[in-house]
Amino acid sequence: MCVVAVLALAAAASAVAAEPEDSARELADRHAPVMMLKAQENLCDTKGEQYAPTMVDVVLDNPQVFLRQLGTNNPVLMNGAKASDLFGLGEGFYLDFPGMR
């Protein structure tokens, strides 16, 4: 009887140990972004994707990109923000890219 109980506990422990990883994977799969780019048919076609994907290095630590906070006149908090500057900011902040006005 003791051996059966130990084996049952070991099986339950291994199932519980695998559960968080499976749950995390399911959660990631459920909330993964869906992305689609539509090619432009003509130059300056506004129905297709106007911007090509790029590396994050183009934006981060770039002195021409401003970190702004929503509010009166959307004040500039800093330029050339790094990933560490953005971490944990929450809502109400955005990056202002050159030429986006």
C-alpha cells in the first residue's frame, strides 16, 4: 500500500511540475501576435505596408527619437531612450520617430 501511494505521489508531482511550462506555452500561443504585411503595388501606395520591418537598434539609443508622455503638449522626457529607460513605464508614454508628423 505504501509503495502505491509513493508512486501516485511521484506521478502527481511530475504532472504538477510539467503543468506550469505547458500552461505558459499555451498562454504564449493564445496571445501571440498575428502579423501580416501587404506589399505595395505602386510606389507610395497607401493600401500596402508603407514601412519595412527593421531592427530595434534603429529606434533605441537613437538621439533623433524622443520619448514623450501623453498630456498637455505631450512633453519630451528624453531623447535616445534605451530599453532600460522604457522598461516598466506602463501606459501613457510613446516614442516619437523623426518625420512622423
